[in-house]
Amino acid sequence: MNAAPVNGVISDQMAPDFLLAVEGLTVSFDGFKAVNDLSFYVDEHEIRVIVGPNGAGKTTVLDLICGKTKATSGSIKFRNQELTRMSESSIVKAGVGRKFQNPSIYDDLTVFENLEISYPKGRSVFGALTFRRDAAVKERVQEVAEMIFLENKLFERAEFLSHGQKQWLEIGMLLIQDPDLLMLDEPVAGMSVSERVKTAELLNKIIANRSIIVIEHDMKFVEDIAHKVTVLHQGKVLSEGTMDRVKNDPKVVEVYLGH
Amino acid sequence: MKSTAFLSRSEWIGVAIVAALILVVLPLSVDGFRLNLVGKYLTYAFVALGLVMCWGYGGILSLGQGIFFGLGGYCMAMFLKLEASSVENTKIQSTPGIPDFMDWNQITALPWFWEPFRSLPMTIILVIAVPVFFAFIIGFAMFTRRVGGTYFAIITQAIAAILTILIVGQQGYTGGINGITDLRTLNGWDIRTDDAKYILYFVNAGLLLGCVLIAYFVKHSKLGRILVAMREKEDRVRFSGYSVAGFKIFVFCLAAGFSAIGGAMFALQVGFMSPSFVGIVPSIEMVIYTAVGGRLSILGAIYGTLLVNWAKTSFSESFPELWLLGLGGLFIAVVLAFPNGLAGLYQSYVEPRLGKLTGKKSDETNGALPQGSPAE
Amino acid sequence: MFSDYSLAELGSIFVMQGFAGLILFSVFVLMALGLAIIFGQMGVINMAHGEFMILGAYVTYFTSQFFLNYLPSLFGGYFFVAMGLAFLASGALGMFIEWAMIRHLYKRPLDTLLATWGLSLILQQLYRSFFGPREVGVELPEWMMGSIALTDSVEVQINGLFVMGLTTVITIVVALLMYRSRWGKQVRAVVQNRIMAGAVGINTEKVDRYTFALGCGIAGVAGSAFTMIGSTGPTSGQLYIVDTFLVVVFGGAASLLGTIASAFTISQAQSTMEFFLSGSMAKVLTLLGVVGILMLRPQGLFTLKVRR
């Protein structure tokens, strides 16, 4: 499923150093610039955490990358493929997966069916009609369910999962797509301490084949997982670097503690 | 994992019971006139079945299913009317060979869009193709722009109103408010005789069961689960790599196709087609059939249609003024008290007891019925 | 099609049709105002809105009968009494319906649509049983009869003018109520964030109930005005419901100004076309135009771009 860029020609002189390159990204809602001339880059196999006060534009950045919101100007290149003009479903097929802030799962379906729907086969109307639940599908669902600690809950309706389990399920739904870039919006919100530890473990385990962008408020959790931290403030990058560097950046200190 | 099989065991039993009811019990127990009436009701069940897929599973409430029922019916009626308007039959007209209402409206040549309906094979294709194409246009325009929920309902209703006004207004081309009447033969076979009505009843029942199986196939395919998923979390489906609009268009077209078959069978069995089956009122009444049967129950659509129409016929015969009150009350009751209709009642009261009797667990797919199924 | 008329005649036609369009516009606005409040502010589709309007019309009819029989000397002023009663009757019924039905369905707008459709069937049948199936018309007071000749070929009816004047007044009152009063502020607060509004001490249930009642009350007044230009029957309300919904949606559901602008556009288009085409084709073309535009611009004509 590792979709190689189809139309993005990779020539030698501009071989992509970065998995994701966001440059000059701006979006305005009726004049209010929620994201303002934003640029940042994500490497292969990197866990990037985006932090920032409320209203800094964190969720909007994810919305822009996955195509939920259309950019006013600027570019988002994923493996040299321009995402800003692609439809949401083609962005997913290009290898970008996104988890929403509130666990977004299908309550009426079982855990198995939730995962199966995200299995990257039979995505066209005709494909979905003729899709068969064959051994490969079952095996893959089983494999992902074990990763997200839900192998014993496969045939329970998702409605009856705990909040933390729902969060894992949605992460699992993304994993089964095997995306190259995984974007998680507050994955540990509402989780108990032990669930947080397990989630950090999970993220560190799945990093092997992909990059991850995480939005998170919980600094302890951020420290556990982040390779690099980007601090957003009023739609712009305030600071960027390792956790230690960012923590000691006077600008960051001022935004968080200054007022 | 019963749910991936084409039909689960309890579903097979359910289909068999319905088949026995409409193929054996009803034909044996009611007279020819009543059976023809049942046949007419069953043509509405096609619409209700389409609504189960489109509204129950897809969460798309169309208040314009009469459009597709009507288009299918008109396509069939146009063919029958042309056959009934042979030069010989219409020699007293000033222009022989065209339908009588055209002659009355001083039209002297058959309009171009009537021409294809001289051929039966072409008509059979168009009966399905015209409504489905129409549904595709509406669906494409609306769903790719993310119009849904109440807006979609209002706009389909408006389109139903427009089509009715158009049919009534263009009397010379459509037969106006009276519709297309006096239909006689199908390829020379007289459809007005008792024998013909008997045969048509079984053809209709067979087609309905065929559509039921198609509906089950769709429900149990991955597409059926995507529909449920879409109804709940549209964005999650979209960001799992699906083109949500495509699936909505598909299910809307499927419902339109079912309705069209119903409409065509209506014209054949009842012998006329009129705009009173196209507009707002019939369209929304067909929604109540679905709601009574249970919006998530494929077989419920058939029971709901039969039950409501049976009630309508018996009430309108004895207390016509009570019927509207009853129908109105039914709308309110179904929405407020029984959002899952008869099927919901069956699942919560009858099935557990049956299960106790046979000592077997109820089918797991039935668990996938949410309360009230909120559709945005 | 214009060649059959002289320029002066064409001018008169447009003015006269424009006037006819203004009367239609008034009815649309009155119907749509109530609907826009209920749909735009609460997201509830009230398919029985036409029946609330007809209730107002019946109240007006019976008030006129009462004055005719018992207070003939005051007949000239009965209309104002009737309007007040119509508002109260429809508003009270609305309040009851909100309590009995609508409040259980706020999370299921599609179901509200079905339930209110059922309500409309029941109301129609009740009107038929109690008031008879025949259409009734009120007798206009003398000062409302006749017409004013503007030029030789252009005259306008006084009752039409009156309805327009009335519409203007009601619109202004509603606008003041929604945008200037404390209550209007509460309604808008509840619309924007129900939980927060509840948390700061607004009784959201009460606001809902009164909003719905107000929308229905305005429908009653609309029905009152309606009697000045047409007769009333059990199913008269049904005739306008689809048009009115299109007016509200076309204008962008949450905007009062949009509702008025769209009512104007639709009514003028329809009545002008009506003169040259048959009535039914004019309606078909108007509705098709509206539906077509809505397909291109589903958010309606007069809405702002917002983050969703």
C-alpha cells in the first residue's frame, strides 16, 4: 500500500529530504488568519509533536494537511506531491492518515468491522460490493487488534469500549491503512495514566515504518515520545527543536507563563 | 462471522416467511379484486425497500421517492398507451395513432420523447434507466457539494413538487392531472383480464423478492457497513480514503431503481398512471411505510407497506375522516415512540422469547440496530 | 413574446405584475419569517407551519363573523383584534406542540420533519371536521376595499397595500426582537452554544419553547393577513409550504435579511413570468431556478464563509 508518488516526479536534484514540507501555509476565515505563513518540515521516521496554547491553529494545521480545510495560499508537499489541491480520499490514498480529536469510530459496528472498513481494499463503490473478508483481511485485522490491545474485543460493538480503548481503536483504524504519515490529534486525552504509558509504547512501536505528527497538551507524554517539538502561537511557528531546547526558549516561556 | 454470509439463517427464514405470505397465503385467501389491491400495495413496497437502504442505512432521507416511482410508472404507461393508441383504435381522432389526450390538446404529431416507447425492450431499459439517471444527476449535484440531512429532504421534496406541476401543466404531452389512462395490452396481451392480473401479481411479487435479495446482498457487503459507518461518522469514512459522495449516489440510485420497478409494475397492474403518485404527499406517505416497518429492516418495509395500506383501505371504506387522523398519529407515534418500527418491536419483545423457545442465541447482526438512528 | 405589446403597455404590465408580486412577496415573507426563526434558529423543520398559518386565518374569519353579528359598528377595526387573537392562538398551539413533541426530537431533525408532517395531517382533518371542508372568505371592512389609480392603466388594490404595510411592520418588530432585545440575544446564544448558554444561566428549554411559539404565532398573523387577499380552506396552508421552505433555504437559513431578499427574488420572478407563460410553467421555472442555484450554492445566497 506504500503508494509511491504517481505524478510527483522525483528527479535527482530535488530528491525529497523531507517526508512532509509545509511552506508559507495560510488560511483565513473571513479575514481571520487561523494559520499565517506557516512553514515546517517533517523527516522520515520522525515523531513530531505540535504544542501551543488554545487557538494557536494546531487542529487547523492537521485539517489543512488532510484536506478537510482548503488553504488560502501556500503549499503542502508530501513526498513532493502537492496536497493542497487533492481530494480528501486521494490524500489518504497517498499515505496520510488522520485521527480526530474526539474518538471518531463507528459505534454501531463491531471492533472487527471498524478495522475492516479502514482496510485499504474495496474503496470504490464496486470494490466495496465485491469485497470479500478473506484470510488476509482477518489476519491483518487480528495483527492490528493485538497492537492496539483490543484482540479480545474484536466482536464487541465499539459503543461499549472505554474512552481510552476507543482512542486506540481509532489509531488502529489508521494503522491498518499503513500510512506513511500518521497525524494524531490529542491521542491520550481522557486516558488514565496506565493507558497513557501503553499509548506511548504503542506509538514508539509503530514508528518503525512511518512518521507521526501528534498534537498534545500533556507535557509528560510529549517528553516521552517527541523527537522534535514545534510550538505554534497565533498561527505561526514560535519555536522548534528538541524538547529541551523548546522548554528553555524564552519566547515559549513567555507565551505559556508570561501573561 | 455470520454477517459476511449472503444471508444469515434467521434472515433466510424471514425471507421464506415473506415469500410464503405473498406467493401462497395471500393468493389463496383473498379474492381476485383484493389480490389486485395487494399487488398494488406491493408496488409501494419497492419504494419502501429503497428507503430502507437509502434512509435507514445511508441516513439520506429523500422526500421525493415519488419522482422515481412516477418516472418508472410513466415510462411503462407511455409504452402501454402507445400500444392502445393504434391507428385502428383511434380512427375517430383528428390525428389517428397518437394518444387521445394529445388529440384533445390539438397536438398533431407524437412528441420526440414518446418515440422510444414504441419498443418494449427499449421501454424496459428506460423504466430503470430514466429514474436512475435522474437520481444520479440529483445525487451528484447534491452529494459532491456535501448537501445532506434536512436540506436534501427539502430539495427532493421541491423537485417532486416541480415534477408534479410540470406533468399537470403539460397536459398535451403527459395527460395532465388525469394521467395516462385506458391502458389495455402489453405486446398484444390484454392486461385487464383476471388471468392477466393474476399473472402480473406473481411477476410483481417475484420482482419484489428479487429486490429484497439485492438489498440483503448490499447490506451484507462491505458497502452496507460503509453506509452505516457514513451515517455515523461521515468524516471518519472520508478520511479513511473513501469518496463519501460516491457511496451516497450509489444508494440513492439503488433506491430510485427499486422505486422505478415498483412504478412500472403499478402501471401494469392498475392500468393507469397519474401525477397523484409523483408529488409531495405520496412521497412522504411512502416514508411512513418504511418507518412503520422499521427503517433498518428490509423485510419490515414489506410488512409496513402492507399494514399501513390495509389500514388505509379499511378505514377509508368505513370512516374516511378518521383515516387522516390515524395516519397523522402514526407519523408522530412512529417517530416519538417506535423509531425502529415493527422490526424494533419484534426484536425487543418477540425475538428474545423465540430465542428462549429454541434455545439459540439471536443473530448477531441484529445487534447492529441503533436506537433511533440519528441522521444529522 | 414582447412584440405584441407597446412599450407603455409593457411598462404597466411590469408595474402591475410587480405589484401582484409584492403581495405574493408579503405572504412569503410572513410565512418565511416564522419558519426562518424556527428552522434558522432551532434547526427544526416544521412541516405543519402552513397549518399554523391557517389557524390564524380561521381565527380571523370567526372574529369577523363575531363583529358582523354582535358589534357591527366596530367592524372597521375587527382586523386588528383578529390579528392579536390569531397570534395568541397559533402561538399557544405552538407552545403546546413544542412541549408535547418537538422537544423530544431536537437531536433528530429528520424525524421532526416526519412528526410535524403527521401533525399537519391531523390539523387539516380537524379543520375539516370542525370548520367544514369548504373554503371561507372574510368580509373586508369598507376602508380596505377598492383600489387607487396611480396612472390611467395602473391601479393597485388597497387591501394589497395594507398587507404590504403590515408585513413591513411585522418584519421590523421581529428584527428588533431578535437583534435588539435581551430575549433575542438569549435565543441567539442558545443557537450558537446550547451548553454554554445553559451554563451561564439561560433557561434553554424555556427559550426553545418561546422561540417555537413565536415562530408559530407569526405564522398565525400571516394567516390573518392572508384572509385579506384569499379564501381559507383546510388545506390552504399546504400550498405554500414547499415554496416557503425554498425561500428560507435560498436565503440562507440563519439570516433574516437573506430570507427577505430571497422572498423578494422568488416572488418577483414568479409573478413576472406568470404574465407571459402559463402559471404552472412560471412556477416550474422559478422553482427549478431556485433548486438549481441551491445545488450550486447549497449554503444559500446570503451567508458568510465560516469554519465548519
